[in-house]
Amino acid sequence: MNEQIIKELFNTLIQRKKSSEKISYTSHLIKNPELLAKKIGEESSELIIDFIKNNKEGTIKESADLIYHILVIWVSLGINPEEIWEELSSRKLISGIEEKKNRGVE
């Protein structure tokens, strides 16, 4: 994932958060957290379906949709992408299995 594209999109979404929800879908989602949560579920499900069907083009499109909605959540909660990168960086020295054990997840 190109970090610069994420930063640019994130900054655009911050600006759109300030817009009227009548003209900005991003603003509408932020002001309606239940809808945003529903969209995350929908996009995740659509991504899973395209992955299972081995649909590369669909997987690309649904991945982009899911990333957009994840970024909207970050904007909504005031999470900077750098915080996510730091979390990911902290996990790179530990296996996924070990990390899940540390969180009590199987």
C-alpha cells in the first residue's frame, strides 16, 4: 500500500468531515456511526465473497472500498495513520501466533 496515497486520502477525508452531510458521503458516514459500521460489514463480506470466488478484479475493488471505510473510521475517532503504522511496526518482530496468544485470542 502506498503510504502517500493513504495520507492524501486521509487528509481529504478530514476536510470532508467538516462538510455538510448532504453533500459529503464521508461526513454522512461519520455522523451516522451505525451506518458506518454496517458499511464496514458489507464491504468486508463483499471482499470475502470475491476472494472465495478467486475474483481478482472484484477483490481489488472491494479492498479499496473497505480501506476507504476504515479510513473514515480513523477520521471519526481521531486516529492518525501513523498510530496504525506504529502498531503494525510493533508486531513485526513477533509471530502472528505469538501475538494472538498475548491477546488471548486463538
